[in-house]
Amino acid sequence: MGRLAMVRCIYLKDECAVKGLSDFSPVENGDAAALAGEYRDDGADAILVYDLSEDDDAHEKAIAVLRQICAVSYTCPVFCGGRIRRLEDVKKYLYAGAAKTVLDFSRDDNIAVLKEASERFGKERMIVSVSSPEQYKTEEDLIREYAGSILVQDAAWKASVPEGMPVMLQIEEESSFDDAVKPETLSGLLGQGVEALAWGCIGGRKISALALKEQCEDNGIETRLWKSSVAWENFKPGADGLIPVVVQDDATDEVLMVAYMNEEAFRLTLKTRRMTYYSRSRQEIWVKGLTSGHFQYVRSLDIDCDYDTLLARVIQIGAACHTGNRSCFFTSLAKSEERKKNPLLVLEDVYRVIMDRKEHPKEGSYTNYLFNKGIDKILKKVGEEAAEIIIAAKNPDKEEVKYELADFLYHAMVLMAEKGLTWEEVADELARRE
């Protein structure tokens, strides 16, 4: 029996988010990203977005909203389906940041695109949506070969979900949902291969994913709630009951700050996946970012060999330091003159210099010459340097390739700066393709 995931649904229609299919009640101000943030902070393990647009213009707007949702999902992977007509639509969803795409097998064009999309983007990124046992059985061989999981949209499937494949059960009807979340029903579903429960708006009720997880855990049903592999009782806090926490940026490895946790703060961090500390000065629990908005979303928690210090790797929103600096460690006391060798840091440093030239032009700067000439000149140089790499690679000396690659990366970074694209965004896209 697996661990049950909680998936929250967002429907995009008429440039706004819709809470549920049953009543199409729009979210206040139509802010889909804000709704995604609410779901993220309320314990959702994933967010399922449906594009209900009716024409190409609305479809493009929905994709722009999808990008906003993916940008704030942080700890929640985003799945997206709806209005897929061809392979290009699958690509747009995935390139917008979706971890997986949903193909509706009630549509012939979605059936036709599965094989090609699976071979191009990976089987694990394909979810097939079916609404009846007959629909599944008709295409069972295709689904098993080219899809990673199944989305079942009908509560009537509770008793007969497909065997041998991960299944997400989506329910929008109030009575069906209430029946599905009964402990005895969930236990049976998990035994059949259901790994996730998805819902949007259930009869106008606000159903908390976090509360549902706790309810399940109380009834012996394991969910995706984080549990520590080492019990707090085995930690070695100080005499004050506190354990220091070193906080590190998961993307850059930069050390951001040091704070303290007591047992309550530790358990709340596991539960909410937001860094929660104990303030020694105020003598109270505090959630990092609750006042400033500079939250820390947990990627991992580790403990040192003596069990007396924690290392937290986080997604840092905004600045970690109360001074407004990214890191609390911004005052240099002494340092070697040796150049940094970490490739990411080197690329980020060069990019920062390029951005500084763009914002503060310097006379005689080649970088400013490129910016002044505009996008056509920048693109010409990128193309020339790419060609130089090809020519250099035909020669036996790898040093020449190294020089040409460096030239290419520099000009590519000028292009990135011109288009407002950061290394973090590029790295995120590469990480999604692992």
C-alpha cells in the first residue's frame, strides 16, 4: 500500500481561475497564482491545472497564467491538461513549467498525440485521463506502453480502477467525495493502486488538504506528510531545548542564515514544509516570511554526525536577512584572492557584471557596445560564436574549443540579459528535463 497524495485542481476559463467544475465559481480577482499559493501552503502535493479556453488567443493567455502558477508552486509539481489538439500544445504546457501533461482519451486527437509526446518528453510525464472502463480497455495497450499514470474522472471507478498503473482519482461531486475519503474506502483504493486524490471545489466547501492528510494519518492511512527518519528524542539540543539550524539555498549552495528550532518548530516545519523557528529574543515560534513575505520552502532537512545541528536546504523567496540582503553573511572579514571555481558561481558572477553594464553603462565597454547595437547585433554574435565552436571542434586541440565555448557563453549571457532571462530560470528548465 502506497502513500496517498493530495492534488488540488485549478480550472482556467476566461482569463481567471475557477474553483470547481460543478459551479464555476470564480476566484476573487481571478488570481490563479494566488490560488495555487493557497493550495501549496495548505499541504497540496501537486496542482492540477485545466485549460478550458475555447480559442487560440484564450489558450495563449491560459499558458501565460500557467507560467505564473508554476513560478509560485515551489514544493508542488504542476500537471496541466485541457485544450490539447496537437504535440505543440503538450510542448507549450511542459515548457511553461508543468511537470506532467494530461491527455484526454475521450478525444481522438489526444489519443493520436500520446505516442509521439511520450517518445519526445518521456513516458513519466504523460498522464492519460479516462472516464469509463470501456474507454480504458479500448486503448489499454497504448496507455500502458506510453503513459506513466492514469487519471480517473468518475467516482464510479472507485471499485474497479485499472491494475498495475499509478492512478489519480479525481472527484468533484460532494456526495462522492465524502464517500471516497472515508477511511475504509481510502484503504481499499490504496490497495488497488490509487496513489492520489484530486479535487477542486466540493459543493462550495473549503476542504483542506493538510487537514485531510492529518485525518488520514489518524486512521492509519499514510499520506505524503513529511516524517523525520530520526526522532526528535534522539536529537541533542542545548540546555535551552533548542537546536541550531544552518540554512542553505538549494539552488546555489549559498549559506543564508542560522536560526534555532525547538521540537514544536521542527514538527511544524515538517508539517507545512515552510521553515519555522523559535525566536530566542521573543521567546516564541515564528514562521520565516510571515511578516516580510520572504518565506523559505524546504527542499531537505539533514542532521550532523553529533545530532546537534540541522542543515536545511530551502527555496528562498526574497531576502533571508532582515537587512534586506540575500544572505546574513554579507560582511567579509578575510578572504583569499583565488578565483572561484564553482561553475555556477562563475557564470552568475559574469552575468551580474553584464547586468551591471546594462543598468550602469560604462564608456568603452564591449558589453555596452552590444546592448547599444541591439538584438540583431547580439544574435549575429551568438550565431558567429556557435559556428566558431563547430570549427574548433574539428581540430584536435581541446583548448581551442574551451576558448570558443567561453566566447559563446559570454554572448549567450548578453542575450539572456537583453531578454531578461536569468541563470536560475535556465537551470530550472534543465532540471525539469532530468
